[in-house]
Amino acid sequence: MDAKFLAFEDLKPGQRVRVHQMIDRRARDWHCTVEGVIQSVEMSKTGSWYAHGKDDKLWLRRVRLAKDDGELSTLNLDRWSEIELVG
């Protein structure tokens, strides 16, 4: 069965997802995968100033996951993030 990848706008609390992320580096890219149940999905502004952003701030897409071991992880999603629906 093919994996179903979701857009940020389709994420909802209660969904079990696997998030694949990559950090683009010159020498070698770093890859990370985190799986858990979505607790919250939000756009939140940082303390960084950005001239053309809403309220002159830089906004990040954030997903909070509850992992199977009970750990809560907040992930900042970027253009390389892939969100896979599990189950």
C-alpha cells in the first residue's frame, strides 16, 4: 500500500503521523523521522523580525506530537518536511 502524505492544512489532532525531516547541509544532509499522535497544529510567530510577515514577525508551522514513550515533541515544519499518515 502506498503511503499517504498530508499537507499542513490537512493535519488534525488525534491523527497518527510519521514526520520525515531533512536538514540541508553542504557536506551531507541529516535525516530524521519522528512518529506519534498529533496533539496540536499551529502557526506561531517567533521573536525574529521579518519585514513581510504578518505582524512583522517570522511565522513557523508547528506540530506537537505525543510519542509512544510519552515524550512530547514540537516539530517546526519546513519545505523539506513530509508528513505521512500512519494506520
